[in-house]
Amino acid sequence: MSIKTTVANRTIFPSILTLLIVCTNSNLAFGDSSKPEISKAARVDQCVATRVLSANADTTVSTLFAECNQHVSAASDAVDTTTEERQVSEQSIARNRFTLLQHRPNYLLPVAYNFDAENTELIGPDGEQRAIDPTEFKFQISFKTLLWQDLLDTRANLYASYTNTSWWQAYNRDESSPFRETNHQPELFVDIPSDFSYAGWELANVRLGLSHQSNGRSGEFSRTWNRAFAELAFSNANNEIRIRPWSSLSNIKDNPDIEEFRGRFELAGTHQLGNHTLEWAGRHTLDNNNRGSIQLGWSFPVAGREDLQFFLQYFDGYGESLIDYDVKSRRLGLGFKLGG
């Protein structure tokens, strides 16, 4: 097992933390697209509000209501899924310009303990090895915005997203509490709705896109890769399963073997058990190396609030962060999920 070194980034990002806190309040810049239930009447209203933007001048409101009532009824008869509800809500919210929607989970893990911290070194600006604290403050911010609704007069929608995941040595006072690693992941993708359903399951949507991921560093500590990906999302009333294969687009000079550790596809899902949410995600290399990772999560509302939840996360495998892509680690984190 190789030992990775990392330069301590001493720049604190207060604006990032502020942005993450703002994500919890849907009355500010961010839309809350995680409502647990949407009534049929509300879905019809949202459908009408969406279609009126692209309707012909001679189309009457009564015609729109009739079409939307038929569409919502047919969808409800086929399958009623949490994914469909979220998509309807997102499209309704996204009609407002500059609205930011939640993309991946937003969370704060003030206690994130690495059981294999000895496999990672912390190197200071002077190039000397520093003592690493196995307990870090891990957090993630993720949002998206709708760029083009009904792309080229189809049902597809074009989105742009950004995800920031950081590992902060917050309790390492001897080393001035540096940020050990920050990963940036902007994406551009098209969501294509689907009406296919079978045995209570729905193919909610197909997603095609481009992804860039890097740690924003240079020299020997630079980690970056570009990928094209496809994603299929299946769901029913209490479950969602996502299959996401990808392919590297360029020669990765900084980390040419990254796919041999971080994998070539991801299979992930969630299960709703009352007000508890169980989530899982696994990556694999699909070769004889048999490398990859698994991540598990459990969350439930704080005092009945859907926008603030207790969150427990466990990671086991390779590539939790880009700087440690070829290092196997186990981490247990405890904190809060924000925004549902």
C-alpha cells in the first residue's frame, strides 16, 4: 500500500461554509426540492406552470389543465415515486432565474475519524512532514442550476452543477488547522425524462454528461481527470437506484492509473424507512484488481425538520479523496445533512 503525501493548504474558505449554511434555507437563494410528498393537484399546477412557458399563443388554460391532469393521472397510475416528485418540484422551482438546486447531498461532519490515517502524510509549505490528526472536519457542498429547459424543443433539460468536498484538519492546532484536501467537481449534463415502468419500478430519467474533477493543486500534488458519463435512475415509492458508468476522456498525466483504484462505474441507492433514510454507494474497477470502495449513510430529521438531519457516514476502500486515490482507508463520520 503506497503512502501519499499532501501539502497543507492553509487557506480557510469562510464563503464556502457560509454557502453551505445558506443551502438549508429554501427561502434564500436555494430551492428546496426535497419535499416528501406532492399532491396530485399540486403536480397538475406545477405541470401547467411549466408548460405555459412553451405553449402556443392560441393554447387555452383549460387545454393545459386537461393535458396536465391526464399526464399526472397516467404517471400516478403507472408508479408514484420519490424521484418523480423531486423532478417535478425541481422544474417548478428552476423556472425562477438564478435558482440553485441541491445536487448531491450537502453535509457537515465535524467528527470524521480515519482509522488508516497512518497511510497519509501531511507535508507543510516548507516541504517537511507534519503530524496528521486522524480526526478531520469533512464537509460537502453541491448544487446545480437549470440552463436550458426543454432542450431543442424536447423534454430534456440541460443543467450545470458544482460539488465541493473538503477534508479539514480543524483540530490539528499544532499545525495551524490546515485544509488537507479539497476536491472540486463541476459537471454539465442533460436529464432526459422517461415514462418506462415495470413491476412497480420506474426508469425515472437518463442522464448524459461531462465531469471534471480536480484538487486545484499543481506539481506533484496535482490530481485531476475528465470523464464522460451516463446515468440511469430507477425508483419506486421508497427506493432509488442509480447506475453510473464512465470513461476517461484524456491522458491523465498526474494520475494515469486512477481508474485502477477509483473504479469505472458507480452503483448507488437510497431506501426510505419511515423518516429514516439509508443510502449506499459502491465503485469498482471491473477487472482482476478487484479494487473499489463502498460508502454507507444513515440520516433522520432533527426535531422533525426535513431540512436538517443527523447524518452518519462510513467509507471503506480506495479513493475517498483525489490526493489519496490509491490509498485504502476506512472513515466514520458523524454530523448533519443539510437541505434534506
